[in-house]
Amino acid sequence: LKEKHKILHQLLQNSTSPVDL
Amino acid sequence: PEAADLRALARHLYEAYLKYFPLTKAKARAILSGKTGDNVPFVIHDMKSLMEGEQFINCKQIPVPEHHQQQHIKLLYAVELRFFQSCQSRSAEAVREVTEFAKSIPGFVDLDLNDQVTLLKYGVIEVLIIMMSPLMNKDGTLISYGQIFMTREFLKSLRKPFCQMMEPKFEFSVKFNTLELDDSDMALFLAVIILSGDRPGLLNVKPIEQLQETVLHSLELQLKLNHPDSLQLFAKLLQKMTDLRQIVTDHVHLIQLLKKTEIDMCLHPLLQEIMKDLY
């Protein structure tokens, strides 16, 4: 599931720093 | 749990809500009721005002494909798609805000990481629709962080299937707004939606249900204290969760239809991830 949802996973793992969307 | 703990949880979630969501219901209602002084939103009610308003929306110019190069076709063709693309960018940013809010729910980050992904995948569009409600009234909706008011009639006048996208949300929102929740109630309700233990594919349901139960207790107490005269508000609010699922299902089907019919539409990778195999 994590593999299929890389961006969501990244958003969950990162701290509050904005991910480049 | 003790009432004091439930109140502390309500305060914590309200603070997180204020931290991560830039346009609160209080601000939106102030804008909609004209209580913001000179700071009135730009109104989009037709194609001309849409084009004028694009500078506010900060639309990214998308290239128009070769077969639509003729000037007037190009203009008509591009405007809806361009607006749709800017909605997608804002939605992706909103998903990031909801994710941060979810992480602030006590116990959420301790759940299995796969389950955190599942809860967000299934919950985030429901949360976004609830968050859209305070921005709407029967005549239109605020967009672009409250800088623009787009009329409902204009949205209904767009070509198919774009014209079908917002009408169900207006119908839901007008009814939802009659419950008169404030931002502190909303924060708890959003947490309840996120912590739904019946999402498909969850690996470990029990801790999710335990977290949700605590937030539900907190929401019930909050509504009793904040709306003492509103009978059955808690039950009415829980019923809205059923309506929400149908709206999300219809929304996803509409996006899937768009993907098939609008050959030049590209779906934002984050939204693609969320909607793939959703319903």
C-alpha cells in the first residue's frame, strides 16, 4: 500500500515542512 | 474518559485545526456576510469575469493542444480545463493540510503506517467536502482562500461534465450549514471522519476504533456544551457521514469520466494516488 501511495506516505512521514506538490 | 480529558482533546484538535487550515468558518462567514470592510471578494459570474479573476486564482497556463489552436475554440476549450487544473492544485495543497491535521490527532501517528495511508486515502475527500461547506451559501462559493466568490449559476453553466461537479456539494452544504457548527465543533467532526474503522483494507481496526470512540465522546460533550438548545445535533451530525460517502463515490466516478472524455486533462499525481481503486 505504501508503494502505491508514495506521495501520501511521504506527507505522513515528513514533518510539517511542505512537500513539493 | 473524564470530562476534563475530553475537553482537553477538543481544545487540542481546535488548536491544530486553526494551525493547519488557513480559511476558518469564522473568517469565511465574515467574508460572505460582508463584515470584512473593504476586503470584498472578487465575484466570478461569467466567462469574462472568470478570465479577469484568473490572476487571483493564480492559474498555471496550460498549453492548448494543436487541434484546438483556433483562437475562439482555444479560449472556450481552455478556460474550464484551466480552472479545473487550478482547483486540483488547491486540492492537493488541502490534502497536505488535512494530513498535518490528521497527524495531530493523538495516537494517529502510532497507528500502523499502512493504516494511516488507508485512513487518509478514504477520509480526505470527505474532509475536504465538509471543509467546503462553510465557504458555500445557496448562491455560490468562496474559492482561492476567500479572495473570490464564484456563483452557483456560473458553475452550473459550464460544459458537461464540469457543470455536474459542484451542484451535489452545494445541495449537501446548504443542508449541512443549517446545523450551525462552529470551527471548534468542525475540528472534532473532521477527526471522527478520519478515524473511521470501516475503511476497506485496514490491517488493525481496534486501535482506530478506540481512538475514534474517545473523539466521539469529546464531540458529544462539545455539542452539548456549545449547542445546548440544538436537540439531537450529535445524531444528526453522524447521519451526515452516510451522505458524505455517496457524494465522494459520485465525485470519484465523475473524475474517472473526466479522465476518459477530456483527453488533455492530467490528474494531479497526489489526487491520482488517492482516487485510484477508491470506490
